[in-house]
Amino acid sequence: MKSVISICVGVFLLAAIAAGGWLFVDSLLRADPGIAAAVIGAVAVMVGGIWSHYSSRRREINSRHFIEKKNAYMRLVDLIFDLFKSIKGEGEVSESEMMTRLFDFKRELMVWGDRAVIDALSLYETRSAELVGQDNPLESLLVVDDLLRAIRRDLGHNDSGLKRGSLVGMLLISDDREKLLTKKF
């Protein structure tokens, strides 16, 4: 019963808006050209002001959102770099520190992250768990590369010209980078 009433009210409101619009246009067509021009100008100024305010507000929100996303994503990229340094023997990241930093990133990702980045992180975690103990790091590296690409895409970069593996390949020595890019690990 409520849905029937809601539909009836909706139809009535649409009909009222259409009738009002028709009366407005009809009145403008019958009015003196000077008055019609003034009314059309006033409506145009009002619509332009509303649109300008909306656009400005939207840009401001997007700017704040971008800054938060960038900061969150940089924390993950820093963690990835620290892990690669640790593997190369240039530093050490304990497992508890890694888990804490990853957990902090996930908290921020829930608020600021794009769906594609969330999906890429989930895939990375799933694939990493599946690949534990295997000698072939290719799949793990490519999944990290996919995660980095999702982050860059969310920040507005177009990586369509880069080969898959190029981003994570920047962290490898040249021989390993070639193996990754030619998929010969």
C-alpha cells in the first residue's frame, strides 16, 4: 500500500513540475521580449552560480581525498621498498613491524582506497599465501606490480605503455629485471 501511495505522489509531483515548466515557458513566449530576456538572463545567472558552487565544492573534496589517498599509498610503497631493501641485505624489517605497517595501511585503505586497489591487495595476499615456499618469485613480483599499477591508476597515472612487471622491475638488478620482463625466472 505504501509503495502505491509513493508512486502516486511521485507521478503527481512529476506532473506538477512538468505543468509548472510548461506554464513558465508559455508565459515567457507570451511576455514582452524585454521581460522574457531579463527572466532568461536571471535564470541563466542562477543556474550558472549553482553550477559554479557545485563544481568548486566537488574540486575541493576531490583535492582533499587525493591527498589522503596519496599519503596512504605512499605508506604501502615505502613498506614494499623496505622489504626489497631487506631482501637485498640493506636493512631489516621485522615481521611484526611489517604486519603493523600493513594493518595501518589497510585501515586507511578502507576509508580512502579505490575498489581496484582493495582487490589488488586482496589478490596479492591470496597469491602470496599460495606461493610460500616456491622457488619461482615471478608470480609474486607480478602481483606486486599489479598492486602498484592499481595504486598509480587511482592516483591518475596512465601505465598502458608499461610492460607488466616494469614497476616492480625498477627495484631489481638488471639481470633479474630482464628475467622478470621476459618472464624467464
